Amino acid sequence: MFKLLKTEGTARRGQFSCAHGGTVQTPVFMNVGTQGAIKGGVSAHDLKEIGCQIELSNTYHLHLRPGDDVVRQMGGLHKFMDWDGPILTDSGGFQVFSLAALRKIKEEGVQFASHLDGHKIFMGPEESMQIQSHLGSDVAMAFDECVENPATHEYAKASCERTLRWLERCKTEHDRLNTLPDTVNPKQMLFGINQGSIYPDLRVWHMQQIAKIDCEGFAIGGLAVGESAEVMYEIIDAVEPYMPKEKPRYLMGVGTPSNIIEGVARGVDFFDCVMPSRNGRHGKLFTWEGTVNILNEKYKTDPSPISESCQCPACRSFSKAYLRHLFKADEVLALRLAVLHNLYFYNELMAKIRTALDEGTFGDFRAKYSGVLEQRV
RNA sequence: GGGAGAGUUCCAGAGCGGUCAAAUGGGGCAGACUGUAAAUCUGUUGUCUACGACUUCGGUGGUUCGAAUCCACCCUCUCCCA
């Protein structure tokens, strides 16, 4: 359930209640744990420590390994990974995009060749809903096609029409699954996903159609897949007026700190992105002064923490020189500390955005930080 | 003392007459990364007055139009037999 607390222009400050973990304060960044763990050696327990409110996992990946039947048998994903906060599961729709070479799309659904061993997996709206039901997440995402960029108007139109039909099927199956007596999480919610590539007419039409379906929230998908940030912002601007005001909006897979600030300014409540964890593993660290590539030679004997103002587990105790050494020496601790730092930064970013919205100073915040956060330090 | 083999660009290690500033790894330096097939991938790594030039393959001298590659001697190292 979503409650809109305050607005500043298009930007929104809200609360989202789930069966697990109570209330999520929005805007929020969902920390990505695709396979039920944050890559880089970060556990659900660590997520608590760095201010994470809600975690995201993936349907396709957990279906393949260990198998959603296994997760269900273990009591659901919350229990399995020992995370009592909310979990949102992505539907597998992104894998239709990222595993394009290994799949075939049909009206019924998508035939994948497993990226692990090549065996055939069929996933359509019903299968995706069933898997997510087994996982017992708090929010299930509709099964969609994340369309590659560039795509022709013709293809994007046919695709988002199909994604609409898939959403109708998702809704029917989701409602059925929630009423089963042995369902893992009978309070699981469903979010629909807007598609339409970079074409405002398709985006708006598709949003109008999916808004008619009774979902607990709506997402904008298929962005940040190669188009420029300006185009991405134009699409959000075009779609936003057609998104139900009383329901949460989720901009999928976005993004850089600046993208997030700009997304909030355009009325988005939920974000998720691989960037803090992946870039962290690759030594690229986010700070309030800009990004730091900890591998750079200039940090070889730098005794200062990644950021003087940061209270994350890495910055509280370790120097840049030490962290750089850990990376150079291939110590797994390097990845862990870097990912903890980046996720701490992202969660802190969202907390500051919320405070600014509470105080009515988000405009100033945006003006101050939207640019500097991506400069190199 | 006798015999065999080896010395290549930061390291390891190819090359064995021209197409070699020299494969490939590693290391170094830098870049990319946006609902995670990513602890991955890409570029670069002799010098310079830089679409060309110059100095490099243990040392010195030689053969040749041309040598990291062939010859002679020297130096160093490894292994085997005494």
C-alpha cells in the first residue's frame, strides 16, 4: 500500500507498506541481490547496517539456481537469505533483453536457453508469476519484454502491445496464486511495467492501457539501455502525467546518482541499479565530491578514507591506500568494502533526497548535486 | 677437469635470415560498466621534434643487400659426468 506524504513540484515523498519489513520510505533505492545475495560478498545482514530498506532479486536467475521450488521448500526467499525487509522480484523481463542471443520471443512467452548449461526454459507471464509466488517476494513484477535500443517504432509497438497482453495474463495468474491455501506470501503485490522504447506516443498509449489494470504500482522499464540521459528524461516526462498519482512509480534499472535525482524530480519513487555493486567491484566508488577510481596510482599512498564525510564500514576504518592494495592483491575484502561503500552512498543519497523533500528543499538539493556527483575526483 | 644447454623488450616466454619494436601470458597504467551470462570487458605498455625517425633481443667483432635469428671469440648462468 502506498501513501503519498508530500510533493515538491513533480517530486514525491511517500511511504510504501509491505507484508515484510513494514513501511518503506520513498523515494527509495532497492539494493540489487539478483541471486539472493549482493555480489561482492554482502549479506542480508550487511544490508541492515548500510541503511537498505528493500532488496531486489531475480526470477530467472533464482528459477535456474537453486530453483524456485527449492526456495519455496526453504520457506521463501526472505527466510532463505535471512532478510526480513521487503523484497521485490524482477520478472525475467530484463533477461529477455540481456540474454537476447539465448532466447526466442513468442506470444505465449519466451523460450530461453539457460546461460548456465543451455537447457531449454520456457517463461511466459504465468510461469514468471508462479516462480515469483514460490519465492514469496513482497512485490512481483509483471513479465515484460525489455526492448533493446534502438528499436523501430513498428517493433516497439508490437512489443508493447504484447507486453500489455502479458500483463493481463500476469494479473489473472497473480490473483489466482495469491488465493491458493499454501501460497508463500498471500499479500504479494504486482507492479505493471510501461514499455514503448523511445517513442512518446507508444509510451503514453501503453501507460494509459496498463493503468486500467489493477496493479499496486507501475514501473517504467526499457530505459537506460543505450539511449541518452536526455531521451530517458523526455520519456519519463511524457509518461509521468499518465501514471496513477496514488500508486508508486518505479524507474527500472536506473541509475547513476544524477539519474536518480533527475528521476525523483520527475516523480519517480523507486529505483534499482546494478551500478553501485558492479562499479564497486570494479573499483569505481561514489562520493559526495564525485567518483573515485580507487585503482588509480595517485591513491597508492593516500592515507585518507574514500570519503571523509562517509560513515560506511570501509570509510570508518580504512585508507584509500589500503583499499587500493586489497584490489591490487585480489583480496575479496576489497570487493566487499567497495560494494558496502557504494550501497551506503546510494542509501544515504536517498535519505538526503527524502529529507530535502520533507523540508521542501529538494530543488536546492538537485541544483547542488545533480552535476557534481558524476565528476571524477 | 670433461660434456650438454641457455642468455629476448618490467617478468615469464615465443621467434631462429627480410613481412620484428618483436607472438602470448603476467605485471603496470588508463577507460568502460544503468530491472547483473560482468571479482568482467576494452585500450595501452622502448625512445622521439611521432601517418615518420631512432636505439633495442648478454658483450665484441664478422658474414650478408639485410641479423634477435648465421659464424668467431669473450662473459654469465643451468644441468650431467668426474
